[in-house]
Amino acid sequence: GSVVLTDDVVNIRNFEIGYLINSPHTYTIDEAIQAEFTPAPNRLSLPSNQLDIWVRFSVRNASDSVIACNIHNSISYFNRVMDFYETRNGVILDQKHIDLFAWTGDTKLLHGTDSVLPIHLNPGEEKTYYFHFVSPAYQYFEYLILDDQHTLAELSTKNIFPVLLVGMLIALACFNFLLFFSARYKEYLYYSLYLVSSIIWFVFEYGILSHYFGIYGMRGHLTSYGLLSATIFLSLFVKKVLQTAKFYPLQNLALNSTIVLLVLNLLWGVVNFFNALDISVYFFIYAIAVYFWVSISLMRQGNTLVKYLLAAQLFFIFFALFGILFYEGYLPYNWWTRYSIAIGVTVEAFILAYLLSHRIKLLKVDLETDSLTGAFNRRTLFDQFMQESKRISALESLVFVIFDIDQFKLYNDTYGHPKGDDILKIIIHHLQSQFPESSVFRLGGEEFALLFTAENAAAAQRKVSDIRLAIEHLSLAFPESRHGVVTASFGASVIESGRIQNFNELYQQTDARLYQAKHNGRNCVVM
Ligand SMILES: Nc1nc2c(ncn2[C@@H]2O[C@H](COP(=O)(O)OP(=O)(O)OP(=O)(O)O)[C@@H](O)[C@H]2O)c(=O)[nH]1
């Protein structure tokens, strides 16, 4: 069948074509005119070993006036060479040739991503068009038949979706580069370079470079390196963010192996670019397998960050699978299949961005707590004191306590520093679990503070005594000390509601009471 034009408004987007694989036999145009073509829709993807093909379709003017319109090949920018033949009854009327790599021939037919071939049909006339094209990497194409007005609209609204994705990724890359610039955490740098690499691949793959910058041929295809470097930077990012070099030597080794293989693949690209691109698929699959294994093994070890990495990978694989099957010709050409890898990369990028922002939260916890005991650190004391003193009701008092482990120097000297560390951990964990309503702060060394509310001074007194006893009743053996077990001395102050004190004065007063408690013989409370 042929495409039938009945009107001078032409906007034909779905029709049947025929295609012919130009390998192993290379058809001349005369042979192609005689050959059998396989029917197919006007949008088609073919397996990646079918790079040299002929496409044919006929157009008939069924109206009674002359029709002028244009045949678009929308994915022209991706090709190496293209030939067009206009024929009528097996006779060649016109022919054009474009070599995109050498940049010779009728290059003026290229308008951004599309090649636009103007055609004229007299009333009742039928012409058959033959298109021969060779792609260096994948074979997918789309033909449209449009009048001038629709051609203009098609060319001016093209590529909006990939431009939108690229815009988002550029913003994300800039933001993360700024984070690196100010915080000097390398993971932000790797993440932004991973984004930049993905962007470099995007811009030619989805026609942006050709459409906006007139870039075709080898210069454009070189952007495929972006896919390789994106994976290298992703491995570096994963290494850094999970700190594998420090904590997980085996996983670190596996991630290093992906980097080495991809760098070798990149170098092979200098020798044989398109072959390097072909084999890179295997390295991507290997890298993805490594990310999976690293994610799952770290998750088993209780790493909380890694689930985001796993989610990012799962989303990426889901979308990339569509893309790969499309590029290999197993899935039809449609919006989803064409853009699925781009969507996959973007979704992955956003999940990784979430991972980074979630980690900021974890870093904040790190910043506020003492790593040995898990108590809040001194930095947070003033803020929490101000917060609590604003929060307490008229019926409550705020209690501020400083306590210090007794004769701790002797304990360290007798049992060693590591055993001393254990004592600090045991005491603080015990207090945190027995008195969850009070906040524990490590002021430094073996000196700690407590902040809690109490109904009145008497209740406060009872509670501080309970805490002192709780430590004593842990019965941590210390026969060299006065009480035979580890004990602590306490200085405490009660702030009645509405009588907010200067914090420094409060601190000094409480510290003096602690000193008094030490003086009174230790293992006691001075309020
Ligand atoms: N194991 C361990 N020891 C620490 C830590 N920080 C400080 N110390 C030790 O705590 C001891 C504090 O000693 P001092 O300030 O002389 O007081 P003390 O021996 O506890 O005597 P009193 O406070 O008078 O009961 C020193 O020996 C420090 O080395 C720590 O993080 N771990």
C-alpha cells in the first residue's frame, strides 16, 4: 500500500513502510527497486547488527491539485551516511547523498535531528521513495510526512522532554559541585561528575547536540564515552559514600575492579571506538552486578544507607532493560522505549541525591553525639538547655546535673584505658535506658551532665540520688576504690520555672557543687 494524500494539509505520522537489510548482500538502488521489502511501521528499531538498511514507501496524490510536502527522517543525526532516491514506475527521478562523518553531500537537508526531503506530487501522481542509511551504533528510525507548517512545528517543539531532563540533571550537578566546593567531601564531586558524564551522553543520544548546536558525525558519537565515565564515577561515588576502603575491603576490591575494567574499555575506545562501545555492555552488566552484591552484603551487615543505593539500582535496571531491549530491536519504537534509559538515569540520580541528603542527617547526629558513649556532646548542651528552659511549664522545674566518675585515674592506671572506656560506655548506656526522660551529655573525659525536669526540688533530689545509686548498683568491680565498686559524684542545680538563669553562672555553680561532693568523700550528691 502507499500513503495517500487527499488534501494539501499533510500531517501523516503513522503509516506502513518496507525495510530491507543491506547485509551480507549490498543492494544497489537498481537491485533494491526489484527486491522484496519487509513491511513494518514507520517507527522501527532493529537489532544492533543490522546497521545498513534500505527503507521504502510510496506516496500518492489523490487530490486534484499539486501537493508539496516534506518527508522527515527524525533520527538522521545518528547516521553515518544516507542516500535518498525518488522514483516513479521504477525510474529514478532524483537522488541525494549525505555523508555525516565526512560532512559532504546534501548536508543542507539536515535540520537539527531531522533530514527533511521536500517532495512534489502532481494530481494523481504516485512516487516511491528509497532511503539507504548506515548507522554506526544502533538502528532505529522514524519517518513522518508533513506539510511546511507541520514541519515548522515539528522542528521547533522537538526534544523538549530530553531538554527538560538535561536541565534537571545540570541543576543537580551544579548544586552538588557547590556542595563539594564548600564541604570538600569527595562524594559530592564524584556524584556531580557522574551527572555531568550522563549529561554528555544524553545530549547527543537524544538529539540535543544536533538540534541546538549542529553537531553530527564522529564528534557526536564520541559523547558515548560519557556512559563509560558515568559508571566509573558512580563506582567512585559508591566507594566513598559507603566508605568501603575503610570498612569493607572485599567490596572495595570489587568496586575497584569495575573502575579498572571501564578505564581499560575507555582506552580501547581510542583504538576501536565502536567495538569498545559494543563490548562496554558487558562491563555495565558486571558493574551493576557488583553494585548489587555490595548493596546486599552491606545491608546484611546492617548498613542503613545502602538500601537507597539498592533502590536507585533497581529503578535504573528496570528502565535500562526497556532501553536495551529497544536498542537491540526486541521492543517497538515508542516514547517509553526511546527515553527509558534517560528516565532511568534521572530517577537513579534523584534517589542518589536523596541518599546524599539523608546522609547529611546522619552526619548531624554524628556531630551532636559523642562516638564513644552515644551521649550528646558538649556543643549541644547550651542549645538544649535553652530549649528545655523555654518548654517547661509553670508547675515544673528544670534540673541540671554535672557528675564525674570517682577515682577514674586510678581505674585507668590499674585496668588500662580500654577497660576505662568500657566503664564509661556501660554507665551511660545504663543511664540512657533507665532514665530515658533525661538527656545525657559528655562534657569531656569522665565528666558528664544531665538535664531533666522535676515537679519540685524534693523530687529532683530523689531522682539524682536514684541516678547515683543506679551507678553504684551496677556493681562494676573496683576493689582499689573506697566503695569497692565504680561510683560517681554529683553536683546539681534546680531552676524553678520562670527564673531562667545565666547558663554560665548555672554551670559554674553546679560545677562547684560537684567539687564539693568530691571533697565530701565522693559517691554523693550536693544540691
Ligand atoms: N578510659 C578513659 N579514661 C579517660 C577518658 N577521658 C579521661 N579519662 C581519664 O580520666 C581520668 C580523670 O582523672 P582525674 O581528673 O584526676 O580525676 P579522678 O581520677 O576521676 O579523681 P576524682 O575525680 O577526684 O574522683 C584521667 O586519668 C584521664 O586519663 C576516656 O575517654 N577514657
